[in-house]
Amino acid sequence: EDKVVQSPLSLVVHEGDTVTLNCSYEVTNFRSLLWYKQEKKAPTFLFMLTSSGIEKKSGRLSSILDKKELFSILNITATQTGDSAIYLCVVEDYGGSQGNLIFGKGTKLSVKP
Amino acid sequence: DVKVTQSSRYLVKRTGEKVFLECVQDMDHENMFWYRQDPGLGLRLIYFSYDVKMKEKGDIPEGYSVSREKKERFSLILESASTNQTSMYLCASIGRIEAFFGQGTRLTVV
């Protein structure tokens, strides 16, 4: 059965800390891995990863994929209170004519002032 | 222990039909979302709701509407289905520390 597992489930840090969020997956026909930032009102797309070893960066956020070991990490440096959110890892596969998405449960990040 | 249930797994509708996609959650969450997923595009947000009778447009609301009359139920409505609305539709219910997604409804408009 395809699955996506995120860890930790919940994380509390202080402003300025660096955090690493983990996502491991077991998916038969991998297409891509996506990271989203889920806040109260709407999710924000962060990264789409398709190739191993290529780091994607956006400001203080970066992410990398390892297709051999089947995991991805999302790094946030110099965290701010505005980074507090649930971070979702989603894997897209080639199943069926339109593909499927397999969801992790998310990592709840709380950044304290 | 199914937590988010979408009413149909597969649907085939004709162009111009009005289509209702239902989503029910049993976790007393306030926040519910409707997405569509197309190959290579990931999740795209259609509408979301953070309270009963409240709704907000997402990134691609055109051609869709929603209804949230009860906390546990969030419905997506295609007023007049078109072939470009053929897609996988996913409902999500987001709590304080976890996100739960339904199994998806694969809609084909012919």
C-alpha cells in the first residue's frame, strides 16, 4: 500500500532556530513530491521535487529529494513566528489516467517568540 | 476509522449537467477544503471554508461554487459541468495538528 509518513508530528521551536521536517514515502510509480504550508485559511504551495539531489530554495526554505532512499526534507532557517503552520508532504504517482496523490498527515510547526 | 468521506469515488457526467460532490468529516474541524488534482500540477485549491456558512475562493474558483450548511459537510457544486472540469477532486479537513484527506472523486465530464 502506498504511503507517505511525515515526522515529527509536532514541533515547537523558538524564533531564529533552524528546523528540518522529514517525509518518507513508499509509492509504486513515483511522479513528484510536493510540499505545502497549511495555515488556517489556505494552503500555500512551496516546492515540487522530481529529481534526486537537486536542492530547491525559496528564501529561508529549502528542500531536497532522495529517490534512492525515498525521502525528502524541508529545511527552514532563522524561523519566524509566521512560519507556524502545518507542513504537508504529498506524493504524486502515475496511477490511473490522471495520477493519484498520497498525503502525509503533516508536521505541525509552532515557532515561539 | 475513516475520517473524511467523499460521497462518490467515480462519476461520469454530461456537459452542462449540475454536479454535486459531497464531503463529510467526523472530527469537528472548522476548516475544510476542496482541491482538484491534475497530472503534473499537484493540488490546486478551489474553495475553502473555515466555519459554517463561510466560504472563500481559492486559486481556481471559476465554474464552481460551494455550500457549508453544517460543520461536518462541505459540498462542491459544478453549476454546468464542462469537459475541462474532468479531474480528481479531493476534500480535506484540517485540524490543529493534522490534515485529513478524502479518498478523492474522479470526475469525468463527457
